[in-house]
Amino acid sequence: MNMALNNDQMKFFADFVEEKLGIIYVKDNYYQLEKRLVDIATQLNLASSDELWQKAQGGIFGQMKMLLLDLATNNETSFFRDPGLFKTIEDKILTEPRFSGDNPQPLRIWCCATSTGQEVYTMAIILNAWQRHNPKRTFSFLATDYSQRVLAQAEAGRYSQLEVQRGLPATMLVRFFHNESSGEASASHSPAWMVNDALKKNITFRQQNLLENFGYVGPFDIVMCRNVLIYQNVENKRKIIAELAKKISPDGYFIMGAAESLTGLSDEFELREFDRSVVYQKKASFQ
Ligand SMILES: C[S@@+](CC[C@H](N)C(=O)[O-])C[C@H]1O[C@@H](n2cnc3c(N)ncnc32)[C@H](O)[C@@H]1O
């Protein structure tokens, strides 16, 4: 398959991705996007990425749009990614008095770039332990992502051996997952680990582009927004954070990836440092 689009042709696709999703492909990363364009051309039965480009001159819509935006996303994730953060959530945040006792309000958490679901299932494992200490409390998760491809895996809760080996302790694997029976496996589907229904039952999965209106959701006690804003320009980061802040309840938490920070992006949150990680808490003046 031909892999030789010129910079102008690549810019045409990169601009479309940036306009719709905010994800920026700089020239140095065009080679990553082009590999994805080759995949899309194959899926659309086109002979080359050049033929894809020619077809795209008539407009990018329908299946081409769906494939282009979906495959332009980077979906890297793993169970207990940044383990110190999850320890902080478990030991410092969920032990706060308002999250304990018999408050009838459910604890509400939004994973707004959940990818293939490892993040939300990690949180569900932690909340499962929390609920054992707080048997009268309930919780619910909203797990969203733009990519329907990764959401389908998240909702199925189906992981390869390699995926569960990345971060999931064996004791938790045995407790919260079951092995897909060989009857369910097929030539295209090797046997895998399936999340137990008990862990899934409090999670709602939904497609959501963070650049589009999400006024219908919330409020949440915790919003996890990890490793997604790094792909956005500063203006989009500010806009998304301001919208997410409106969805966080008084004193609620905003949690970013280990290499991310709110510095210069928002003054609505207080930085809270723990020995293992940092999180952001909504300031009283913005409640
Ligand atoms: C690198 S993954 C992060 C997964 C997880 N939060 C973690 O930290 O392990 C980034 C995810 O953000 C999603 N994403 C990118 N741009 C988005 C947008 N504009 N709206 C919603 N999701 C988006 C991608 O589809 C991808 O699954």
C-alpha cells in the first residue's frame, strides 16, 4: 500500500482531526497519522492513502469521518496506571467524612476519557472496597470517550492476557474477572478475561466528545480527566476544563494524568499534594 502523502495532503487530514476533536498532529507526527490513513483506506476498500485523499476532496463524512476521527485517537491506558494516585484516592479522598457514613447520596464519578475501560474498572475495584467499609453508601460511574471502538471494548469488559498483566494484581484478576470459556472464543477472538457483571453494574458507558456540549451530565464528586488534554491546544484545554468544572460538586475533585497540571489553565481549583500524587479540589469561591 502506498504511504506517500505529501505534507499538504497530510495537513488536510490533520486539520480536520484538530477541528473536530482538538487532537493536534504536528508535522513530526504525520507518520503516525499516515499509518492510520492507510488502515482507513484498507477498511474502505481503497487502493492507497492517496486514493483516500482524493475521495476526501468530496468531503469527509459517513464511514470515512467515523474511521478517521476514531483512529486518530491515542488510546494508551492500563489498569492502575499511576498506582500512587489510586492509593491516594483510596486512602485520602474516599476516607473523608463526607464520603463515609450513611449519606444517602450516591458517590458520582466521571471518567471522561475512559479509553478501553481500564481506568473506570480500576476505580470500580477501589469503590468496591470502599463500599465494604461504608455498606450504606452507593456509587455510580459515567465512563465516556469519543472513540466508539474503544468504548465497545470498555463496555464488553473484555481484556487479553497482556492487557490484564499490565497493572492488575493477580488477586484482583481472580476476584473481579472470569476467563472467557473456549466456547465463546473463535478464530478471530482468542480467549480473554471478562469483567464480572458485579463490577460493571454501576457503570454507564456513553460516547462524548469533550469539545461538544455535555450540559446533560452531572454533577460529580470526582472527575477523572487523565491523559487526554495533553493532545489539545491551550485554548481547548481551558474551554474543556471550564466546562468540566461546572460539573463538579462543591469541594469535588478534578484528577489529571501524572504529567499534567492545571497551571495557567484554571484558577477554579486548589492543588492538593499527597506523598504519592497530586489532585485538584474545587475552591470554595467557585462553588
Ligand atoms: C491516552 S487515552 C487516556 C485513557 C485514560 N484516561 C488513562 O489515562 O489511562 C486518551 C483518550 O482520550 C480520548 N479522546 C481524545 N480526544 C477526545 C475528545 N475530544 N473527546 C473525548 N475523548 C477524547 C481518546 O479516544 C482516548 O481514548
